[in-house]
Amino acid sequence: MSIRTRTLVVLVAMAVFPLHGGAQYKALGGHVAAVSGSSIIIDIGSSHGVQADMVFTVQKAITVVRDPDTGAVRDTVYENIAEIKAVDVRDRSTVCELTRTLNSRYAVAVRDRVVKKT
């Protein structure tokens, strides 16, 4: 197989099977919009790709890393605090139920990040 043919095969494979770390992959996620007991409403719904029974990890921002000169946010350190499951999917929001607490030091709160569990 020539170099040109091998290069073409690799490029086709990359187009058909993109790497998860590449620009073509984006995790489904949003934020907690409301909390009432074990019911949690998130700000993403069917129009974003959410389906019933999807499981999400709730993440709490623990540390915000800022540039010492400009004050611009450079990074945020998150900690997984809970798992929730989609039970009532609407167009732009989803009602979820708390299925598992991962860190009892933090309660799920509005603005916590949610990411689809892979």
C-alpha cells in the first residue's frame, strides 16, 4: 500500500470514527435550574438531545482558577456530587430524580453543572 493510499485510509477513518477528544465531540450537558426535594429540573431537554432514563452527573464548582494579572477565569475545578435520571423530558427542560449521592458534603443546587454520564 502506498503512502498516499495509507494517508487516504487514515483520513477516511478519522472522518467516519472521530476521536472523542476531537472538535467533533461535545458532551451533552447543562445546569440545574431548580431543586425541590429529590426532584431536580435541568435546563436542557429533548431539543438538546435528552431522552427519558438518561443519567447525568451533577458537578459542583469547587475552585475557580483566575489569571493573577487580569482576573480572567482560566479553569474551574469540579467535584461530582450526585447522579440524576431523566424522568419527564420536555422541549427545553427535564425533570430528573436523584438516584445517587456521590458526595454528602454538598447538596445539589441551582447553577450546578450536569453532564451526561457515559
